[in-house]
Amino acid sequence: MEVKLLEATDDPEEVICSAARNDYMAEFVGEQSFEDIMESIEGDGIEEKKETLIGQLLNHGHFGPFEHAQATFAVKGISRSCMAQITRHRHVSFDVQSMRYVAFDDVDPENVAEGEMVVTPPSANDPDWIGRNQKGGAVDDETVEKREEIFRESVKRSVEDYQELLDLGMPPEDARFVLPIGTEVNMVMSMNARMLMHVADMRAAADAQWEIREMTEQVLDLAKEWCPLTFEYYEENMKNRKNRLAP
């Protein structure tokens, strides 16, 4: 899996603060300098003022201004299972690699058995892995070896069957029905900062599935570079508390 920030609002926290101050100013923010807009906010220097205001907004549940800062992420190599979970979120825009137009006719099934094209869950080869709703706990080496053998043979066979169906003239949009839900897919998604925090509330939580949790953590790492005051405050004061940030 790989997540990359494609594009994002420049100076996102200046935009957030300007939008928030608009609600309490008689003057038109479009005609004021940012320094004048922030004049009444406590702090020594503009960065400290931004930190003060952003902290106040998040602490008091004034989340609307965070909808003005937008980011677009490219995600590589998640499973169709993970994609199905993330695309359930409203107010996020998605483009997903199509299996109607992208065929896997040149993939070697032997390579699929070794981990190409299909995401391998940790429980397939880690005897100590404990997943949500799992019956029982850790297993012995013999059991996990059998799990891995079954998993690898199954995904290999599914790709072989898929390619045979293509050879028999079935269209990719129909032949894909035999491919596993773990088949890798690439995706582009855009969301505002408020929605990103809501997604993190739900998908970086301890009870989230391991793959979407990993993806969300990578998104949060990029968000902390793009919009640092907001996501540092979120990380320290709000994460894993189910803040119900959804618009």
C-alpha cells in the first residue's frame, strides 16, 4: 500500500482561520490582511494566533471552517474489501480503478500466489495475529502453514480461472466475478479537513479492520504535514474519541 498527497489547499489553516473569523467580524474578510483578521486572537505572532484559534474551534465543536480546506490523495494497492469500506463515507469524492477496462490477462498466477495483485491478510501467515470476530486465538505453526497454503492456492486458482474465461471470450467486466475481494485496486479520493478527521475517527480506531486503519494512518501522516496545527491538535486531543465530526 502507498498513499500520496496529489494536491491540497495552499495555506489551509489561513483559509480555516479566515472563514472562522468571518462569522464574528463586521468587516469583509476579503478586503482585510490576514494579520488584521487575526488581530484580536491571543498569541505572540501569527503562527501562535493560528494555533490558538484552531484549538478553540476544535475544542468548542465549531467544525464548519474546516470544510474549506480540501486535499486529494492517491492510494495504491488496497484491496477491494478496503475500498468498499472507505467508499461508504459521504462527502468524500472517489475515482476507482475499473476492472471493466483494466484486465489482468498478463499477470502470472504463480506470482499471485507469492503476493502479487492480491492483498495478503496478516492472519494468513502470522500465527499470533488476532483479528476482530475471530474464533479462537493464536494458532500453531502447522495451522498457519495450512492457512497460507489454502489462501495462496485459492488466489492463484481464481486468477487462472479469470484468465481462462477471458480466453474463452468472456468480457473483463464479467470474468472479474471470479476474482477475490482481496484483489488490489488504485484509488483517488478528495475530502475536506473536517471529513478527514471524521474518517480518522471511524477508520483509525482500534476496532477498525487492519488494512483501512493502515491506510488512514498514512493519510493522517500526510495531513499533519499539510495542515499541521489542525492535525496535531486532533492527534493529541481528539483521536480515538469518536467525535462525530461528520457534516
